[in-house]
Amino acid sequence: MQNLLENFVTKFENELSAVAVLRVPNGHVWHVGLTKRGNKIWFQDGWHEFVEYHSICAVYFVFFRYEKNSNFHVLIFDITACEILYPQYYGPGDDEQNSV
């Protein structure tokens, strides 16, 4: 579960759907559930699988660039502050992978 920043939520909460699309530079697309409660929104269903697949640990930095309509471009940096370059993703039906 990952909480989104309050000022982001205030600005875009009406635009966010129940599912966020996370796109990493290698072309892999993840569909992650968004849970809304009060003025808080967080990634939930599918978030753990996203973190596990990318081997993200507590010392990593994950940068999200919002691109409208619940779509996010995601960059992942390791402890040395270098972006992790994952192998190119060529899976069939990428948009169907990891659906909520």
C-alpha cells in the first residue's frame, strides 16, 4: 500500500479512477488499484506485486510522473541514486498484465 501526496490528491482526485496505470521505461504496464478514503488515496491491489517484481526495497527511490487519466510514468532508482534499467518487456498483451 502506498499513499499518494495530499497536494496531488487535492488537485487530481476527481480525475483519478479506481485503477492506475503504471508504465515503466522498459514498456511494461501495470494496473494497480487506487483506494480512496476521505482525502487520502493510495495504491493497493497490485501494488505489492509491482514492488516485488521490480525488487524495490526501502532504500530505493520511486519517481512518479502523472500523465493524466490515472496514468503514471514510473522511474526506479537504487541506493546509489542510479536509475535501474530493467530488460525490455516484450510480453504478449502487456495491457492485460496485472489487471486488478
